[in-house]
Amino acid sequence: MDLFTSQIDPQKNWLPKDGFVNYFGPIVNQEEADGYFQKFWDTIAWEQDVVHMFGKRIETKRKVAWYGDRPFEYTYSNSTKKALLWTPELLAIKNLTEKFTEETYNSCLLNLYHSGEEGMGWHCDDEKELRPNGAIASLSFGAERKFAFKHKESKEKVGLILDHGSLLVMRGTTQSNWLHRLPPTKLVKLPRINLTFRTVVGT
């Protein structure tokens, strides 16, 4: 861990109001992060993401996967997915995430971005299946990428760089008041794998 990451304050709230975002920096060393990246690349059941918008079926370039305690169903962008059961590596990183965040999670949505040209538009994770105001923990492996927030009303923006092996957690009313996105960039040529641990309820 370098000088910068050793000075990261996980208690700092990166949002000026109406929510809580904490950034822990890398929670595993580089060798472990490299190992997790390769294992997830090789063993996760990746699929092209499919969204339905304006009556059209659209396949995104990024790939996704959905895992959990049991075969939860999860719907976003009018597309429903059924969770696969945890792999040993996912379960290990989930347990580590729960230790750092002092929260519990029962499912994980994974995204694979092949390069910086693949990103995610402005959105919030407020689907009806998710625990209201529940914590969502985001782990990043691979290329460093910018992550951005925008307040729904004031349009204030906040951005930070997510490091290889790092952990960010969104809590409280963040999803109600803020949008977030992964901006595309032609400057990043390497792939990134993102894990978002969350809690599905009512299933």
C-alpha cells in the first residue's frame, strides 16, 4: 500500500449532503488483488448484459453476472436475472467486505468492463427487490477508473478514482438522492471487474 492509500480516511463522507459514501482504498494487497481479478475473469459465469428500453432489446458490451445466498431474482432495466450460488472466491471477498463495512450482504452483481470505452450511465440502485436504504459495497479489480456521483436535485457532482483492490460503500439515503456512474474514457485500455454486494429482501 503506497503513501496515498495509507492516508485514506474510511470515515470520510464523500457526499456533501443527503447520503453517505465511504472509500476504504485497497483492502487487499496487489498480489491478492491480481489473484482475485484473474480468478473472477476465469471462473465467473459472465453473460452479455441485456436491457430493454423503449421497446427494444439492447445487448451491452460489458458482461455481467449475479450471485447470492440462493437463487434470488433481480430486475433492472426491465431485465430479470436469477442468482447463481457463491463461488469460494466470491464468498471469501464477501466476508472480507462485511468485516470492513460492518454490514451484511446476501447477493452480488458483477460487471466486467473490457476497457475504458465501456462504462455505465447515470443511475441509482433503488430497485424494489433491494433493502430500502441498505448498504451497497463496491469492490474494484483491474484498471483504475473514475466513479462519479450527481445529486438528483441540486446537480452537484462528486468524483473519485477507484483503485485496484479497493472498496467503496454507499449507505443511507444515497440511492434516493444521488445518481452514480462509471464514465467511459479512451485513456484506459485495460479491463476492470466490479463487484457490488447488496441485500435482496422479500424473496
